[in-house]
Amino acid sequence: MKTDRNSPQRSAVAIGLTVDVIQKEDQGSGKRTRGIVKEILTKSLSHPHGIKVRLADGRVGRVAAIIGDKPADPDDGPDSTTQRK
């Protein structure tokens, strides 16, 4: 497997992010798979081959690139059910 010094650090990877990963069977070709991070499997702060994650659909791979931000959490915004009358 080729070492990618530009792989994101663990601190940049968060649950809910859209990422491209390289699955183990695609290491030779470098084929990327896009998905949403469900679980971060790598415990260390960095890894020379990328942070290992489980995607929402269950596939596992190492993060090659972060594609998009985490979707907005509806609990972060104003809640219309708590407005005062």
C-alpha cells in the first residue's frame, strides 16, 4: 500500500462527515469509495496509511480524503417548540 502523507489526521475525521476511503481490496488500484463516517476505528492520532473508519453502510476503509462537512444537527438551531408566547 502506498503511504499518503496527505491523509487526514484523526482530529479532522468526525462521525457524520462525507469521506472517500480506500478499502483493503482496493489498495492496489487506489479505487476510492465515498460514504458517511459511522465509526472511527483507528485509536492513534494519525496513521501512515490513513485513519480507518466504518461507513454508514458497513464498509470499512482508510480515509483518503474528506469530501464534505458534517450535516447540520437539527438540535443546534433554534427550536420552534420552545418559543415563548
